[in-house]
Amino acid sequence: MNSAEIEQIVKQVIGEMQGTAPKKTSGEYPKTARVAMLTSVEHFDVKEFPVPPLGDGDILVKVEGCGVCGTDAHEFKRDPFGLIPVALGHEGTGEIVAMGKNVKKDSAGKPLNIGDKVVTCMIFKDNPDITMYDLNKQNVGGADVYGLLPDDDIHLNGWFSDYIIVRSGSTIFNVSDLDLDSRILIEPSAVLIHAVERAKTTGILRFNSRVVVQGCGPIGLLCIAVLRTMGIENIVAVDGEDKRLAFAKEMGAEKSVNFKNYKGIENLAKGVEEAFGGYPADFAFQCTGSPVAHANIYKFIRNGGGLCELGFFINGGDATINPHFDICAKEITTVGSWVYTLRDYATTFDFLKRAKAIGLPVEKLITHRFPLNEINEALKTNLSMQGLKIAIVNE
Ligand SMILES: NC(=O)c1ccc[n+]([C@@H]2O[C@H](COP(=O)([O-])OP(=O)(O)OC[C@H]3O[C@@H](n4cnc5c(N)ncnc54)[C@H](O)[C@@H]3O)[C@@H](O)[C@H]2O)c1
Ligand SMILES: [Zn+2]
């Protein structure tokens, strides 16, 4: 043992006695961490902050990667949530390098150890009506997530960084059995697991249903993959970009319809019907943030069919529909879908393994990878819609 190692051990022991050091750590406790802070509209500064000591229930995670979400892009462009300065990045994953003495298990009851790969989900708030397993009472719209927190003295609050401190009271999952790409895709995939759970409550979505998925961004493409892993094969994808429609087919859509090739909604609806061999859809998933697309989708659905609207995480404005034709006369059952529950997270881990097992190229969704110091380029690439999922991957 050299003198530096001895010094480290002494520091650790003294720190533990004073309650200022982690109780368990792999190697040397890092002194500083880089954090990408959005400091003004369309500008991140990569700042270096000291890594504070951990509390007994805290976990220090070395970040491996984090996906860029549409929500990050909105915050980058306009700061609609009024969070600047903020450490963004909520689709992240990494490895536990230190933890407080009270940390033993993850939110599913699996043991947690140094070296485990993890993701976080919601941060509990002191509101008994927000139940993480059942959204019937009140959904988790008001819950917090790392990567969308107001800045504080700790600063290590987002996944676009070298390290993040997961504090006591957060939800965390041990996902060491998933590869890095799959782990980066957990958060967006959970959105679709939840949407399909919501769709199932209508009783209309079945094994042999004809399903239309409108919008083939990451959300719509993952929707198709989730449906395929459930055994639903009769899927028609609708979008305006041929490249995305081609990928929809790789993900498991049987047919695709480019709405730009049709004049007027009646013709487009006929196009979708033809893709199903002359039948309207039993069920539809609306995965665009476009009000026109919301209005259109009722025309694709049969009488007595169902609709899951999940495309408006951001307020995209009002849509005009005709309640007589679109809802009443057709008796369409509509459900909205908003993020996910903890249980959906657990289902998502299985989905990602199953998707791989049946050969769906889910990891191909990550089209661009940037190092942390190119975070501004990464966000600009996302806004330019050149790729699908853009990710920050740490060296
Ligand atoms: N419910 C939730 O919890 C939740 C979570 C995350 C994202 N979202 C929402 O999901 C939506 C999709 O997310 P994304 O990351 O895939 O976005 P995206 O912008 O990458 O994809 C949207 C797709 O819709 C297509 N499109 C636009 N107008 C259309 C139209 N009229 N008809 C058919 N296709 C059309 C676009 O060409 C694009 O491919 C976003 O609007 C986002 O707000 C919801
Ligand atoms: Zn997201």
C-alpha cells in the first residue's frame, strides 16, 4: 500500500466518524464533477462543481449516458418551465461509485451495491394522493424528476454531467442486466408501456387488433415496438417523413402511410383504411404534438373503437373536432396518457429484453452520440430533427 492510499483510507475513516464521507465507495471519492448547466436560452455552460459528501441515504452515480428528450429541447429553446440556471438530463443511467450506509435496496427490493448500473424514476413528494403504482387517484404530473429540478447548493441534479447525487427518498432501479443503449432508452420506453396500459383499460386493444400509430418520432417508434412485443402485428404507421416511416417498418409496422401524399383528411383516412386491407383501425395511438393530427385521427378509427392520446406533453394549442361525428356517433373510447408509474418502469425492463429477443432494432433509435462538452451541438442536432434519439455518452 502506498502513502496516497493510506492517506485515502485515513480520510475515509475520519470522514465516517464525522459523518461527512460515504460509508462505501469504489476507489477514490471524486473531488469535482462537470455539470452541463443551461445558463441562458440556447446555451449550456459545462461547469465544474465540488462533489459534496453523501448523506446516509444518498447514492453517488458516475454518469455513463443520457438521452436528449423533447422536453430538454423545449427548455433549451425557450425556458418554458422557468428553471434557468438548471442541470438538465432525465433519461440518464450510470454506475454507483459511493453510497451512504443506509442504502441497501432499490425501489423494487433488489440489492444495491457499488458497481451496479442504475436509473432513477420519480422523486416522491409528500402527497399521499400521488401513488406510484396506481394513477387512477392522481397522476404523477406534479412529481419531480432529476434533470428538471431547480438548482441548489448540491448542483449535481441532472444526468448531463459526470456525476449525479441520488438523494434519499428518490426512486432508483438496479438495471445491471441491461446494456448502455437499452438503459438510455428506459425512460422514453416507459412512456409507451404506460400508454399501452392505459389503452388496455378500454378493453378494445386485443391480440389481433388493427392499430394505427400516428407520428414516428422516438415515441411513436417505441409504441410500435411495444405493440409488437405484445404480439400485435397489424400496425399501420402514419408520418410525413419517409425515412421515419421506413424505420417504423423495421420496428414492426406492417404498412406505412405518408400523410403528405394525400389531399384532405377524407382521402388520408381512405389511405389508412386501404393499408388495413379495407378496414378502419380498431385502436389508434396519437404520438405527435400536432393539433391537426389529433383532429385527423378520429377519422381512422372504426365505430366503437379506441384512442390513446399521448402526444401533448407540451401545450401545442387547441384542436378542432366535431363531437357529433368524431365521438358520439362513433362511440369512440378515448384515454389520455401521461408519463408512467414505478410499476411501468419494471415492465419496461422486460420490454427491452423481449424486444431484443425478437429482433427489433430498438437500439438503432440512438442515431447520434455526443460527449458532454458538445452538449450545445447535441441539443441543436435534436432541434434540427436530423436524427431520432440524440444521446450524451460520457467518455
Ligand atoms: N404522454 C407523455 O407522457 C409523453 C412523454 C414524452 C413525449 N410526449 C409527446 O410525444 C410527442 C412525440 O414525441 P417524439 O419525441 O416522438 O417527437 P417527434 O417530434 O420526434 O415526432 C413527432 C412525429 O410526428 C410527425 N408528425 C407531425 N405532424 C404530423 C401529422 N399531422 N400526421 C402524422 N405525423 C405527424 C413528425 O413528422 C414526427 O416524425 C411529443 O409531442 C411529446 O410532447 C408525451
Ligand atoms: Zn423525457
